Amino acid sequence: MRPERVANERANLAPVSFEETWDHSLVSVDPLQFPGYHPPGPGEESVRTGVIRLRDRPIALIECRFDHVGGTMGVAAGEMIVRAFDRARERRLPLAAVVASGGARLQEGMLSLIQMGRTVSAVQRYAEAGLMWAAIYTPHTTGGVYASWASLADVRGAEPGAVIGFGGPRVVAEVTGQYPPPTSHTAESAYANGLVDSLVPAADRLDWFAAVLAGDCQPLVLPANRPERPERRSAVLTEPDAWECVLAARAPQRPSGLEWAAWLTDGWIELRGRDRSLRAGLARIDGRQVVVVATDRHALDDAAARPGPAAFRLAQRAIALAHRLSVPILTLIDTPGAEPGPAAEADGVAGEIARTLQAIAAARVPSVALCVGEGGSGGAMALAHADRLLMLSKAVFSVIGPQAGATILYRDAGQAPELAAALGLRAADLVRLGVADGIVEENVLDPVAVVRAAVIDALDSAIIGARDSRAATATGLALVEAPAEL
């Protein structure tokens, strides 16, 4: 048996029970009178829509059925999808979609193809209402369905082994003259490249939807061999030397943003990107939903991972989702700076930093940034333009790394310790300058509890727009009008 046939037969495992069904009587009139085509009858279309219940919460559902006309989207299926999004919007229901489709229905021609735009417009109306939906791509998910509404889900899962792609493998072979390699057009490839957030076995679909849409999410699990949780220690009130702070912030054993994301949150739904130096998630902190964006210095096991363009695109996605869902943003900053190499330059790293700053500036929700290690130049600033900016007591934030700065100014990287003191990069310096709002002391009996309390307080007290007023005030204090020359 061909693998694609096995995948097709698995596409509709784990059937669900509808509490309420929608539009099952809609049928196509065969608008083109296509030879040999017999439109599906009532209840036999390629999609089913209605309401299910997960964790005692009503959820709208769109279920595509590959065993019905190859899951293709014709006029009836398109209308059912549009109505499902509109009904879910009117009733303010989260929406789940189980997607399996060969794309637009050829036998209905352009009337099928225009459903791409109609369904996307319905998704947009739903999104503008501040509602969230999730999709799982099952074997097969291709063509005009994947290239329209199905790719716009806020959180995306895929069944392991699923064929996923704009053009199905046979179409690719016809157009290019050869079949794609086995590593292409797969759920695993989409996951590796940040196109889907999770790999979800068929038997786990309902649990995954419950985690994403009904708040039944599990804590963030850290990879193996990560820095350990800070030890309980006695308070140390002396102000550390600037260079000592730089070395402490860069220490290989120091926890980075990902560790703090795990310790500060109670539940986590991953928003995946292809650059693992930045992680994002829909999280829960003290019972509230928060979007968290965390840099991860340890992503490459060298304590020096730098986010590139793809990392900043993920940050933009997460920030935009927070804005749309009206939930606060927490960024956890620890990076030596953005990746400056030729590949990152060719991929537009400067523009992605700018667009990340723009995304935060546009977000009409409270935002809190916490620098937990090193804030390195513009790559860190992209995540620090927040309504509240906090610093761990040994964290640093600088316009440039001291070694690079000393090379530029003095042609001598060895003068980095002296330059570190001059740059005013310590937490205390930044608070005095008005750049940061406050310091969270690390040298305490229970660092995680103290940091968590500070973050919760900041989320509660952050005023939307303070990001701009704080920066304007700090700038104003550093300016004076020089007298006009006579």
C-alpha cells in the first residue's frame, strides 16, 4: 500500500462528537455541469462544522474530511467555513480546525478558487473580534486550503507524517519534472522550519485543542543540561563593579531567558520559530494569560546565541497575537546582540529589528521587559521598548559590547573593562539615567519568588504608552538648549 494512501486512511482518526451541527444541508448545484461530477449530498460535504465541548467549554469546530471528495473546498465547503467563522465570532467562541484537503475543487473551477479569498475575509473578521483559533494539519493538507484560511491559525499543529505543502508532491513533480525529496512536504519539515508549532499525534488532538483553547496547558519543560535554578542566598547590598557585572551576565552557568520563562510561568503553549535563540509562547502567570518572548543565550550550547531575522519575525508574530487577544506582553532579555553575519544581513536583520520595535509600539496592551542577563545593543533593544523595563541586579544593558566598543574607540579590545564603567551599563546606572524603571535583586533568599512577584506587580501596574513617556523623559533630562550665538 502506498504511504500516501495509508496517510489518507488515518486522516480522520479520533472522531469528535458534535453538540450542535451547522449547515449540513448545504449542497453545490454543480455550477459547471462538470462531466462525471456528482456533488456531495446533504451531510456528505468535505467539511463538517458545529460546536463541540472541551473541558466543559464550548468550542466551534471545522472538521475537514479527506475521504469526502479529497477534502477539497468547493462552493458549499467554502460557504460552510465562512459561516463557521462568522457564527463563532458572533457567539465569541474559540475555534478549532482539523484540516485535511487536496485544495480547491477542480470540478467547480473558479467558483471554487474564489473561496480562498472569502474564507480569509471570514478569518479576518474573526481575528478583529479578538478571538483565538487553532488548527491541526492532517494527511494531506495542500493547495488552496493550506494557502488560504488554514495557514492563518493563531496556533498550528501537525500530525506526524502528514503531507503538508502548497503543491502536493504529484503537482510538484508535474511542474518541476521531479518529485520532492522525502524530507520536503512533511509535518516534520514544517515543524523544523517553524511553520507549525507542535507535532500532534491523531490520538492527542482533543487534548491539544483543550490545552490551546481551553487553558488546559502544561508547564514549559526545559531541555537537558541547562543552568540550574538560582540558589537561595543571603542578601548582598554592595553595588557590583561594571566589568564584574558584564562577566556575571555572560557566565556560561547563568540562567538565560528560557530558564526564567519556565520558572515564571505556570503553563506554556509554544509558538515555534526556526531560530531557537528566541522562544515565544502563550503562557499563564498567576492565573492570567500572557504572551512571553524570551531570548535564549544557551540555544547553541555556547552561551552566546544571537537572534537572527527569523527570531525577530517570531517575536513580531507573538507581539501581534498579544495585541489582537488583548493580553499583556512579557519579554525576557539575555543576548549579546543580534546576529550580524552575511546570511542575516541578506535576510534583512536590521529591518526585522525595526519591525519588532514597531510591533511593540503598535501593541495596545501592557508590556513588561525584564533583562535577566546581557542586553546587547539593538538586538536586545528590539524587545526592551516596553511600558515597564526591569533589570536583574547583575544584568547589564549597553549600546555595544565593551570589547567591540573598545575596538572602535581605542583600537584595543583590552580596554573593555575601563569602557564598561564609562558606558553606564549596570542596572543601577540605567535606573539613574531613567532608561530602566527598577532593579530586581538577585542576591536574596529566594530569587525566583522575588522575580516572580516583581513581574506580576509590573504586569499589574504597567500603563500602556509608558514605553514612550519614559524614553522621552530620559532623553529630555540629557538635553539642554544651548544659548544662541550673538
